[in-house]
Amino acid sequence: MAVRVQDKDFDLGAEVAAFCRGRADMGAIVTFTGVVRDVGGGLKHMLIEHYPAMTQAAIEKIEAEAVQRWSLGDSLIIHRFGALEPGDRIMMVATAAPHRADAFQAAEFLMDYLKSRAPFWKKEVTDTGESWVSAKDEDEDALNRW
Amino acid sequence: MIDVVYFAWVRERIGLPKERLDTTSATVRELVTELRAREDRYEAAFADLSALRVAVDQELTDFDAPLAGVREVAFFPPMTGG
């Protein structure tokens, strides 16, 4: 189990390769990567702010919840902060389980909770100005399915 | 003394990331009332509590949370991670 909160980029291939290595007991490894998307056009960069004193522990709590609910052999969560450009990686989640249902479901659970319960805030800076990204009702609704 | 920290647009409206307060407020809600009475910028930040979330000592909680023994209160909009 590992959680990393960092401003620097990560090497997706290297992270996944390291995560997969030597897992004879895990039949399923699921990975998800979140990327900065230019929704309306004109996005210069996305500023990701977080609550340093809380972020690591909040994510570890979400991870512990996933381990309790599913048969997980391991998980990895990397989340970046700082100024990112369209196309940059924001975060990744990897889950390893004996069977794919657990790996997929745990990854989705982690994503849903990271979205609404990990203390990050996104601000979009465009050609015409800047604005904070609002949380969506459906993000909160997504938690209810778990 | 209690540390009060602000994030995202709450920080921008209040105009500072962190301050240390000497307060007698018993709950987060009382602290909000105390802050709103200070200056317009606090009133602007705390006008709609439904748009805000609060963490006490780095744990998400609600506005009725007690402040006894608490070291840090954080106010911020709903989180947008992922």
C-alpha cells in the first residue's frame, strides 16, 4: 500500500511495471490515470491546491477503507499538486487483487472517494481568466453507490 | 489559541491562508459567526455555509463540531480531487 502526494510528474510505465513485479498471487491489476483535460478550449494551466497537513492521511484512510471492502493484495495512489498543463497526468491509482472484479471495483471506489474526500481544489486558468472548478452533484451521488 | 486555515476561494475571499485566533467559541458554527462579524471579507466567504466544508484537526466534520482542545480548523469549498 502506498500513497504519494507530489508536485513532480511520475513515469506511468515505470510505476505500473514496478507495481506489477513479482505478484504471482495476484491475477488482476487495474490502473487508472487522470489527465488534465481542456474542457472549454483555451485552458492554459490547471492549478491544484491541497491541504498538506491533511492530504496524505485522508487518502490513506480512503485506501484503508478499500482494503477492508475488497480482497486487495496491494494498491498505489499518486496525486499531484501545483501547476499542470492540458495533457499532463494529475494522478494514478493501481489496484492488485486475485480476481478482476475486486481490482476494478476497488479502483472505482478509490477514484470516487478521491474526487470528493481528498482535500484538493482545482483552478482553471484560461485565456480569458481563472475560475475554481466546482464540485458536481453527481460526484457526491457517486459515493452513495458504495 | 486556534489555527484557522483557508483553502481555494475561501482563502482568496478572506485574503490570507492562515491565522491564529484567540477565541471563546465552543463550536465551529460559533467560530463562523464570530468571524463573519469581523469584516466584510469574512462575511463574503462564509455567507453560504452549504457551499463550505470544514475539517477540525485535519478530519472532515460538520459545523456543530466542538472546539475544545482543537488546534486547527480548516474551511474550504467541496473538494475536487481526482
